[in-house]
Amino acid sequence: MTTDTEEPTLTIDELAARAGVTVRTVRFYGTKGLLPPPVLGPRRVGRYGREHLARLALIEELQHQGMTLAGIERYLHRLPPDLSARDLAVHRAVVASWAPDTVETVTRGELERRAGRPLGDEDVERLVAMGVLRPADSEYEADLGLLRLGVGLLDVPLSQEAIFAARKVLIEHSRAAARELSQLFRGEVAERDARDVRSLSAHMQPLVVQALLTAFQRSLKEELGEWLTEPSQESGAG
């Protein structure tokens, strides 16, 4: 499989097979502007990479949430154009969190298809430890909302303990933010009927999630930038 820095290597047939869609669907999304054009290789054969695969996964998740094609177009056009496959995977994980928990029993082959990559025994063990999977005889009960995020964490050079600690921090702070935002919006809809409240919730939830994600990504980038420059500053001072 390609990495974020490698040249796209997938043909349209290979991309469609990995994404679990048809070639016709890939071409349709391309004409709609939902997928960036492929890179033209030798003999003008289009080549696709991880970003295309990640976009297809995000589109699939948005469809699962009941979003129309027009809504998906609006959502994708609001995203920065230079998002990497990892960035898109984060967006997909956030989109998946809008829905109630979805647990399905899958075979090992279906698990790898949903994950978008082969999974070794050690990978599966780590996903089980994260709570993403639970063994069920010869199959697995998979939390589909967490699966892609868990698979992405397999490549992160962090210990299992650090990942669990990070998860705890994120959950605590996200609950606090959700509580404060809920109280804020509750004051706005206190005098409205139930239909207006449901409509506001349906419109605000994806917008709030996207705003929180964007703000978090920018803050994290700034924090990491400061952290990475500290050693050079110290060595320069010495």
C-alpha cells in the first residue's frame, strides 16, 4: 500500500476493489468533483493513491449517515483541498461518531476489507485491546465507528498506554465541550417547538463537529510546532 508521501500506484480497478465500489462509481464521483483527478502515468494511465481511497471511505460514511449527494458535495467542498489520507481518516472517524454505535459481526476477510488493509494477528490483538474488536468464535464483533480510527492508530509510533491515556484526555475534554455547547444551544431553543429543536440539532451537529475538529487540528499543529522547535533552540543556546 502507498503512504502519504509515495506516488499514487493504484489503477482505477484496484482503487474500486479496495474501496468496495464499482469503477463506474469512481468515475461518477470524479465527474462530480468529489474525487480529485488521478495522476497520469506512462501511456496516460490514471493512477490513484491513499488520498483517493480515504475520500471514498469518507463519502461512504457520509452516505451511511443519510446525507444526500448534494450534502456530500457541500461537505467535501468545505474541506481544505490539501488534506492527507490521515486527515481524511480523522474526518471519517468524526463523521462516524455522529451515529449511534454500530456493531457488526464480520469475518476476518470482511474485517480487512472494512479496514482497507491486511491485518496481522498482532494488529488484531491491538484492535481487541483498544475495544474496537471483540472475538466471537471464528468471527469478530467490530465497532464500525471506531474501526478506521483504530486501524490508523496501528501505524502511530506510540505505546498502547499512551494511546489509552490520550483517549481519556480526549473523552474528558470533548464531554466538557459538548456539555457547555449543549447548555448554550438549549437557551436558544427553549421557546421553540420540538420540530425546530430537532431541525437545529440536525443542522448544527455536523457543523459543530467540523468546527471542533478544525480548531483542534490547528491547535495541535501549533503545539507540535512549538514542541519540535524546543530542542534546536536549547542546543543553539548551549
